[in-house]
Amino acid sequence: MAVNYSSPKDILRRELVGLEVVRVKGPCGERGSVAGSVIDETRNMIVVLQGKRRKSIPKAESTFRFRLLGGAVVEVEGRKIVGRPEDRVKRRIMRGW
């Protein structure tokens, strides 16, 4: 399921489930190793379907690269998306994301 965004900055206020994602940076500088589709999201974790396996990735310790509908790619620090998905919609977005 592809998600439609009007602009890449909307990623901080929209649903992540259904997007393609790559972990660019993880705990202790770990890079890559997780890529797939977001299938679930909790306050502190993103669950990614990688092949036939589910991988849980902590948001706060990682940096993610999301591919939006239309091919745009957005890189987001995980600490900016920590929180319940339903509360993220209400949050004010600070510049410099």
C-alpha cells in the first residue's frame, strides 16, 4: 500500500505504514542491514518486513531513509518520529528536520 504525501516534509506528520524504508544508521554506528516495508509502528519501534522476516527497529537510535510515492526519498532522524503515530499528527513541526 503506497501512501500519498503532498511534500517530503509531511513525513513527520503522516502514517509510515506501507512505506519502503532503509535504516541508514543504527546503534553504535551500525549501518544498513535492515531494508523493507514498514508493516507496523509503535511509540518507540518501527516493524519492517524484510523478505519473510519481521525486524523491529528502535526509532530513537536510528536514522531512516523513506521512499515516498512518486519516488522522493526522505532521510529522517528517528528521534524526530518517536511517539505514538496518532500523537505525531498533532505535534508542531520545528524547522530543520
